Amino acid sequence: MLKSLLAAIFLFFALPALAAHPGIYEQSAPLPFAQVVKRLNQTLDDAGYAVVDELSISENLKGMARRWGEDYNRNKLEGITTLVFCSGWYVNQVSNLDPGLLGLCPLHATVIHKAGVSTVLFNRPTFLAKGSPAEKVLKEAEDEVIQAIQAALHGK
């Protein structure tokens, strides 16, 4: 029984969660929402990405609760914040290789929180870049961002 519990805990922290969509990376941890947002901001900065905006989506939506009635926040999410970030080097490389993919710049990651668990969602740029001359560069960026997410959530 104890071995099963320890194995489940290990898998929870060691393996990325399977996102509902293959184009979205998803990772969760039982951490406070504000702590995850702050740590993700820092780990992205440490990885060389400038966080250019932090959007508190849940705070913006609260103003519509009355208007939307029972349709407001059906999933009972306790927090939604998006970090918008970019790396000038990657933007330059993508513009050199496939300017049509500049629609991926800037990148963003969304943090959601419910029942004591914070989840980071990140749209994988490689999902849209398949077959592009910029795919390899975007894979590097994607890997760096995923490492920053893992570091924010699990200290990796």
C-alpha cells in the first residue's frame, strides 16, 4: 500500500500530465496560486524570457459574474493568470526562418488554480510549426519554457 502511494506521488511530480490536447503542455502541482505565478515569472526570466505582461484573467471576469449568472465560472476555478513573454533572440530567428510564424510571438503560459492545485498550460509552438524551417528553433524555445514551468512547479 505504501509503495503504491509513493509510486503515485512520484509519478505526479515526475511526469508531465497528459493535456486534453496534444498542442498544449500541462503540468500541475499542489502549490498556492500566487506562489506559482511568481515562481513562473522568475523561472522564465532566468531562462532568458522577458515577461512583458501578467494578466489576471480571473479578476477581470469577476466583473461579469452578475451578468452571466449561472454561466459564470462553472468549473469553479479559483484563479486564472496569463504570463505573456518573449525572447528577442527567438523572435529574430523565427523572423529569419519563417516570418509567418511570428504570430507565435510573444508566447504565453496560463496558470489556473482549483482545490489547492495550480496548473500551468502552455501552447506548444511546435504544434503549429511542423514542417517549418523554424521548427527546430521553436523546439528549443518550447523545451526551455517547459523546463521553466517544471522548475516553477517542482524545483527542477
